[in-house]
Amino acid sequence: MAKELRIGLIGYGFMGRTHSNAYKRLNDFFPCEHRPVLKAICGIDPEKAQAFAANWGYERSETDWRKLVDDPGIDVIDIAAPNSVHHEIALAAAKAGKMVFSEKPLALNVAQAEEMVRAVEEAGVPNMVWYNYRRVPAISLAKQLIDEGRIGKTFHYRATYLQDWTISPDVPQGGDALWRLDAAVAGSGVTGDLLAHSIDTAMWLNGPIARVTAKTKTFVTQRQHAVTGKVQPVTIDDACMFLAEFANGSIGTFESTRYARGRKNFNTFEMNGADGSLYFDLEEPEYLQFFEYMQKQSGKKLESHTTGWRKIHTTNSEHPYMDRYWVPGTCIGYEHTFLNALADFVMAIERGERTQPDFRSGLQTQRVCDAVLESAKSGAWVETGVEV
Ligand code: SOE
């Protein structure tokens, strides 16, 4: 008999949908003892919350998240609401003894994130941040190759995360759909929204970022508010570029913008090590590119006219997660990254372990984001304080 994992989801936007899909499909693909039960969805608009509940199969809808936190029939509080409410909800959920999941970035700033880590650790409740890109099979394969020592000592890390949906000055800011353009709700612009993903992936693959120097830019400085109709100053960073020095001595560049015409969700990284390089591009998500430098093996010279990059189609059952899905050569999608993250979490608690990234790991990414924003203001190099 499956054990129930009773879910209370807060937020019915894009992320509420990706998480709900993961809950519904978990047991179809992964051998977990636990079966998610969709108990309640909470959102500020009662009609939208009700429609979401009906569509995805939640037993009920609420407009006050405290009703979910106080409900003894709920095991997990999943925060998929805008960034400004993560902190308050997570603290209350941990106090109530619930497992807590949070969308990224964990918080508005380091001070909030530290309190959230303290709350879940003192309560001893399992916790997770939905940095879903770690669970792209090609990115997990990159991690495996790095751990196997296949690229050797790293010299360079290069990340880009580009979009183009805010170029028009007519795009309003704020409200349900466009809160990502309002720093009071989002914390920052592309730094917390997009670079947070790049930073999480980078530190997972290449270890802690020790110090940064950054430049941010706001191209459109005034926008109409989506709810009030008032024209107001724009407080987010539209673009951010930073240089990083990792604790392992390698150096990195990170670039993000919502003004790269034609780029919809262009999330890439390249790593160059002494023995090899890796390249990933989310627009070709099932491929990992790998260059392996081999000098001599068993007396045979291997560097030759056939040396080159390998474009690995990560769809074999030997590749991370792929034994759970289809036959080799067929691919999985964006939604499966959330499913894979959930499966890792559930299977870890079933083994009595904890999964990554947890809140403590989310705090390290937050430290880098805050250091980037501070450096963009001062123009100086800033120590991140990331735990080594
Ligand atoms: C922003 O457009 C956004 O939806 C981010 O908030 C997500 O985290 C990212 O994965 C896709 O883009």
C-alpha cells in the first residue's frame, strides 16, 4: 500500500503547473513508495484557484495559505508563489513541521534565506529548492563526467542565460503575470530570476564562487503598472554580466538579459579543463558536448586527425534518469526536469537521506546573487561568503 505524500501547493502560475504535473506523473515513472495526493491549492484569486484545482485535480482551493500550513492533513508545503512571500510561508511551514519546497530564488535576499535555512534545520524538516535544470539529463551527465575526473582541473566556466520578452517599453510591470518586473516582489531582475539558475548549476558543477564583480543595466527605466495603470520607475536589472573567481582557482563569466532579440530561454554553459571541455545549450536540451583530450594510452597516440568534440545524445538508458522513460533515441522535455527533481527528493527521504539542492544550498546561490547586486552598485569585487 503506497504511503501518501499530501501536497499543499501555494501559487497557480507557471511554476504551480510544472510542480502539479510532477506530482501527478511521479508514480507512473519512478518506483517510489510514496504517492503524492493533491490536497489543496492556494492562490489570491478565488476563481483562478478553483479553476486550477478543477483542472489539475486538487481536492480543494483556498485563498489564505495559512489554511494549508495549519492543516494536519498536509505533509508538504510547496511554495510556487512570487519571491516576496517565500520567506514568511517557509518559516510558518517549518514551524508547523511540514516538509517545505520552494521555487527559486529561495528568498529576496541573504538575510531572509538565512532565516529560512535556520527554520527548516531547527524543525528538522526535509526541504528542497526547485533548481530544476540540474535534472536535465545532459547536465546531470556533465556532473557525472566532472566527478569521474574526465575534464581535469578547471580553468574556465562560461554561462549565458538570455531571453527577449521585455524589450518593448509597452510591457507593463507588476501584478499576477508580471511580478518578475517588480523588484519589491521579485527581489531583483535577471540576477535572481535567470542568473540564479546559472549560479546554481555552476556551483554544482564547479564548486563555490568566491568573489564577483558585476555590471547591471536597466534599459527601460519607466513602465506602466499592470494593476494601477500608473507609470512608475523600473527597479529591476534588465541585464547583468559578472566575472567570477571560483574557490578552485578557475574563473568564470556570466551573462544574462531579457533583451537578446530571438533568444527565448537560451541557457548555456561551457567548462574548460586541462583534460577536456563540456558544453550545454538548453535549446538542444538532449545533447551534451564533450571534448576529451587524451595524450597517450597503452603506448598508442590517440590525438589525431579524428580528435574533436563529441555531441552526446543523452537518451540511452545509461544516461541520468533515462532508464525511467522511453527507448534510446527518443527524448524527454522541460517538464521532466521537475519530475526528476521530485523523484530524487522522494527517493532520498525513503532512504532516510536528504536531496540537493536544499535550502542551505539555495542560500549559497542567494549569497552570490546578493554579492553580484552589491558589486554592480559599488563597482568593486565582492566576496560572496559562500560556504566552502
Ligand atoms: C522567466 O521567464 C522564467 O520563467 C524563470 O522564472 C524560470 O525560472 C526559467 O526557468 C524560465 O524563465
